Amino acid sequence: MIQCKDLTEEASDYLDGDLPLRKRIALFVHLVICRCCRNYLQQIRSTIKTVKVLQPKEKETIDTQALAHKLHALSCKHD
Ligand SMILES: [Zn+2]
């Protein structure tokens, strides 16, 4: 029997369709009886969607910021 922690571990594979049919069915059955995991899966779905949409822009911003912080830290040390 699938438990909540199993679903947590398999959630991304489940959404990608990377699981064998037997496992998919087991997870699906758990989702039917467990509202908690349904919400969890829903959250993951929307997170993946958001990340996919935002990633290119976001990544560039983060890298630039990280570099700026690093440079700032370096220059502060030398002061
Ligand atoms: Zn559950």
C-alpha cells in the first residue's frame, strides 16, 4: 500500500509519466483516498508550470545578482 511519503518521493516521476503502470495506478488510488496528497500534487503541478515559465528570465537575474553580491563582498573585504 502506498503511503504519503511514497507519493512525495514519486510525485515528479508520476507527473512526468516516468513510472511503470502498476506504480501509477497505486499512486492514483492513494490520491483518490488522500486529500492531503491531492493538494500536494496540485501544488507541485503549478510550481512546475511557474518555474518553466519563469526560469529563463529568473536564472539570468539570479546569476547576475549572485555575481554582483560576490563582487561586492570581495570589494568590501579589500576596503
Ligand atoms: Zn497521502
